[in-house]
Amino acid sequence: MAKQESFETALHTLEAVVDRLENADLSLEEALSSFEQGVASAARCQKLLQTVETQVEVLLKKQDQTFTVEKFQE
């Protein structure tokens, strides 16, 4: 099973794609391929941010003044 891409890696990939699309003289096929890669990286970042947001919400909802991290079931 392949290791999932981290947020930082996905964000770096997205930034590189944006830079390539903005500054490189790409063929239509290269631009489309880069765009697809960027969309996939953006979706990965969004999914990871949603997971973290849910974990934070779980922490904040604790009423007994204890802090525990619960695993988020994807």
C-alpha cells in the first residue's frame, strides 16, 4: 500500500504546478497535464485540511476540561 502524500508535499506540488502554468511556455497537452496534477494536489490539500478541522472540532467540544485527540474515521 502506497504512503499517502502529506499536506506539505501536496501544497508544494500545487505551488510548482501554478508556477509552471504561469511562467512556462507549455504545449496544450503539457498545460492540461499540469492542470490535472494541480487539481489533484488541491483536492488532496482540501481533504487533509478537512480532516484536521474535524479533529480540532472534536478537541474543542470536550466539556470535561480534558484534551484528547481522537482518530478521525475517513
